[in-house]
Amino acid sequence: MYSFLKLALVTAVIATPAVPAFASDKPPIVLVHGAFADSSSWNGVIERLEKDGYSVTAIANPLRGVKSDAEYVRSFVASLKTSVVLVGHSYGGSVISEAAKPSNVKALVYVAAFAPEVGENAVGLSGKFPGGTLGDALQNPVSIPGGGSDLYIQQAKFHDQFAADVPAQAGELMAATQRPIAASALAETATKAAWKDIPSWFIYGDADKNIPEAALSWMAERAKSKKTVVVKGASHVVMVSNADKVAELVEEAAAAK
């Protein structure tokens, strides 16, 4: 019996795949994409963070509603059983603001993202200042079984509207693979504003056409951002076109005491 157990143990050890080693003093990073994007939009950021020793997960945000999406993210974050840095892009900012309280989140990073106050929503914040052109770029809503509708950006307008500083070919691929968001999600109001209690960092481009620069600046100032980085000429997908700058800010948030 002893020999059998010993053989089974050795076999299990040999069969167990190697797990990448990450620095134990560096908190895990959880990335939450926004509307019209998917987890692959973080690829450049992930590459830099993992190279620097961070464990990273880019969650597939359901894009169904602020509260339900936040519950999904919160459950994953809680499962990590350690201090976490939560990063959100665009609508993903609304999700992390809702998901991070109460939880084990040590820092929030908003990447061209909404940081709503309780009672605010993405539609209201994006229209608070002039400059946003998303409405004119949307295609006709697609009905969802059971009621409601999904929103997509017209593929012909996607590159200019969403990712103007990304190579055209990459923009075409992003347009074809875009994830739709439920229209109701953009109108759903926040019930929590985690940035009031958790330190936050902001980065966005001054050529963003989805969320006007003035709105992003106003939200960052209201949240008392620890550091705000404005990338000249960057579009709404600043994490794609300027992955190094985004990763650098995430690492700064992760290292903050």
C-alpha cells in the first residue's frame, strides 16, 4: 500500500503543469474591459505587467448591467483572498466603482473610464460635457430575447470613433470582434462609489471621442486622483495604443502604500 501511494504521489507531481512564478509582494491585477471591447484589449498591458512580475487576470465583463456585472467581478476578486488592484476601462469603470466596496481592493485605476457618483450613469456622464460622438456612430439597436436591446458601433465608423490612434488593420479586427453592451447598462445608475474610500489613479487620452476629455478630467478631480495621466492624441482605447503608459500607472498604484 505504501509503495502504491508513493508512486501515485510522484506521478501527480510529475503530471502537474508548471505555474508561472510571480512576486509575492506584488498584488494581483484584475482588468475589466468596457463596452465594444473584450479582454484582448488588455493584451499589451498584460504583457508588460507579467514581465514585471505581476499576476494578471483580464475578466470577461458580461456587459449586461452595472450591478450584475459588479457582482460577477466582486466574486472573482473575493476569491483571490489577498489585496488586489482593480482596473477598469470605459464602462468597466462603472463596474469597478460598484464592485470594489466592500472588498479586498487596495487601489482603483480608471483607464478612459467612468467613475460615477451614486445615482449617476454612463449616459449622463458622457453627455455632461460636449465632445462625445458615440451616439452618431452606433448602429441600429439589436433586440435581446426577453426584452431590451444590445448596442454596437457601426463597423465602418469604429476605427475613427473608438480607436483612431490604432493601426487601421487592428481597428478593423476590433470592430469585427467588438462585444455589445445592453443599452440598459449604460442607463443604470450606480449604487456605490468605491473611489470615495479607495485610492484611485486615472489615465486617458485627450482625443477620446466616447467620453469627452472634460468629463474624464472632472471625474478624476472629483475622485481626488492620486495621479492623472493625460496622453496626448490618444483615443478611447489608450490601453491598446499606449499599453506601456497604462501598465506603468497600474504598477504605480500597485506599489503605493
